[in-house]
Amino acid sequence: MAEIINLRMARKHKARADKEAQAEQNRIAFGRTKAEKQQTAAEKALAQKRIDGHRRDDTDAHKKTTED
């Protein structure tokens, strides 16, 4: 036979689990020290600088073809 469950209790249990999952995500996102945040920002800036350094500049080539 099927197990009888109280729907009110099941909803409360699910809500508690959802809140705990959200709290865990917030602890990861916002529970860092200032130094860790600065380190992450510096790493992102360096990565973006490297990507921009490897990017080809097609805007000049496009202008030359449209002017001709």
C-alpha cells in the first residue's frame, strides 16, 4: 500500500530545503573576504585583457571595403 503523507508537512519540508539551498548559494557568493573578492576581480580583468589582446581588429578592414 502507498504511504500516507501530510501535504502541509511536505510543503513545509520542501520550503525549508529550498531556503537552505538558497542560503548555501548566498554563503558561496557573498561570504568571501575583501581580499578574495579583489583577487577574483583581478583575475577576471587579466583574462579580459588577454582576450582583448588576441582580438582581431576588423573595424578598419570593414571601413576600407565600404569606402572603395
